Amino acid sequence: MPETTTALDPSHPGSPTLLDSTRAAEPLGDTDGRADVLLVANTYPSDQALYRNAFLHRRVRAYLEAGIDVEVYYLHPPVTESYRYVFDGVRVTVGGPTHYEERIAHHRYRAILVHFANEHMIRPVVEHQPETPVIVWVHGFEAEAWHRRWFNFTDGSTQIREALAKKDDYHVAQLRLMGWLMSTTELDVRVVHVSDWFRRTIVEPDTGMPTRRPYVIPNIVDGDFFPYREKETDDRLHVLSIRPFASHKYANDQTVAAILELSTRPFFDRLRFTLRGEGPMFAETVSPLRNLPTVSVEEGFLRQDEIAALHASHGIFLAPTRFDSQGVSMCEAMASGLVPVSTAIAAIPEFVEDRESGLLAAPEDPVGLADRIEMLYYNTELFHRLSAAAARRVRDQCGAEATVGREIEMIGRTR
């Protein structure tokens, strides 16, 4: 493809650096049966990888059920020969930037939906379909300054060096792109933030741009899949933690410290703890708990039906954090009626009101987490009240009508 000019001027402080667009394009293949709406993402579930951006699949299924003709493009730069598959009724194409650009150049969509926006996804739209409405979801790392995940720098200098190496190239260009998307009038762009805290405190300060057309729509929590059943009083004795162990973000070390603190208290033998998760930090993090007979520790991914089953047999969800734009696993537990015990930090207070729909400890305070579990142990009325309130709160804020229902309306307005 010959070099082209574009509305995104790389010399302008609000524009991203452009990719080299001189490579030869791959053959597009047939265009029959193309959908009306395209969702492009950095990954998507398949039969071999059920967990990759599973929250996107729940959205797409809802769109299809609402009558929106949507297909998915999984834009994966290493792929040189594009291919297609169908996952749970959703048509998915996997391809690299060249094939994706050919797709955008040759097929007009009514709307393009973008998750984890990057330059590969946006530049072809600017060059070939600048009149097409674009909806961009801002989830997390793609709109954060390099230092936001400081908690991953605590293990030594390697992580700091890796972050600094990307500080002046990847992060500068990516934040410039996100700032341009949020503020431009050259595209018909709507920007969806998963929480207002994330928009106000992270995205807009880090990009240096206000959101011209902001929407705040959390990720969906399926209350049908995670049904609320009134908890028994003894359920407060069963504490559950389901977390990734790939980052200090999830504060699993605080979960361990809180359990160890509780082990010094007289009622500890009545409590039962279940810890599930997977990641390179799992074994080392949970090792102090291995000899406690009331603690069940098991590494591995869980299917959603397995998570729902664990919800049904527990009453408290222990989920401290250091940085969350929403906390989806916590919200799913709330839908099932578990009382969340988490941290008053980041977006968590936007989804859990302390002593109204859960209990929040101060940041970096495992003793405070233990105190709140003790509070639920001795105050059964509080446990039952918070359990019912948590289920109501998350359905009002993150249920289908409040999330994908609003997204479906937004897509419908692009006609």
C-alpha cells in the first residue's frame, strides 16, 4: 500500500505516531456475509482459550440476541495468514494489521466497536472510514501512565527497568493516541469508561485530555448466571478468594496476611477459607497457609459454572486490591449474595458502599481486613443485611439493563 496522508498528524501533540504503511497487503478473501457492525479487540475467546477477554463475549452475545449483526476481528499482529472460527455462535476473524486494514478499506460498517484501542486498530479507520461511528471502551492498561502499576516494581529492579524502557516510546505514543480519541472531532467517537473514578483519576490526567463524549458503563455482571440465594447464617464462616496471581495488583499477599492475623483469634477454627487462582506468584504467595487445616488452596483456572458453585457455598468474598477500575470478580460474588470485604481504594468505593453493600478496609491494611471478617462473624444481622444489599447493588449498577442495554442503545443510535 503506498504512503497516505491522514487526519492524524504525528507532529500534533494530540495525535498518535503513525505506523509505517508501506507494506504489501495480504489478499482480503471473499467479503460475502460480512456483518453490519465490527468489534475489534486485542484477543477473543475460543474453544482452546475460554478466558481471553471473556467479558467481551458476553457483550457480543447480548448484541446478537438484541438483533445487532456483529462480527469480531481479533487483531493479532504476529498473524500473517488470517483465519476464521466460530465460537458459541460468534463469527471471529484472526489476522494481522495488514489484513485488518484491507477489511476496513473494502467493507463499510455501520459502526466499529474498539476494545483495548491501539494504533493498529485506529489508523485504518481514520484513513478509510473516517465517517463511520466508532465506540471505544477504555478498560485499563491502554490508558495508564507507566508508573500507575508501581506495586509490580517491588520485587526488584528488573520490572522497573522494563517499565522505564517503554516509558518514552510505547507509553507516550499510546497515551497520545488515547488522548486524541477522547478529544477529537475528526472522527465520530464515543468513549466508554468502566468507572467514573477511572475516567477522572487515571485516564484524563494521564492522557492530558478531557473526554469530549464520555459514557460510564461498567462491565456486565450476569445476575442470571450468578443468582442470588439468601445466605444461611453459617455461610458467614466460609470465606472465598478467587484471584489471578500474576500481579501485585490483586493484593493476594494481603489476603494471606489477613488469614494469618485471623489465625491468632479465638474463633479462627470455626472459619473455612477457600483460595483459588492461577499465576506465577501463586505458590510463593500462598505458602504460609499450607499448614493451616481450615484453609483450602488450589491452583488453576475455574469455569464460570465452577465459580458460581463456589459462590453458593460461601458467604464472604475476600478481595483486597491495590488498583481496580471495577473489580468484576468481586461484583460477580456480590451478585451471588457474598459480602465483599475489599479495600477502599481506586474504583472499589464506586461499586461497594462501606457498611451498606460490603465492608472496606484502608489500603495496605490486612489487620483491617481481618477485623471486618470478625465483624461479620459476631454480627449476623449485619452479614444478612449486607448480603442482600450487595446483590441488589450490583444488579442495579452492573446488570444487563444498566450495561449492555445502554451499549445496545448507543449502537442503535449509529444507524
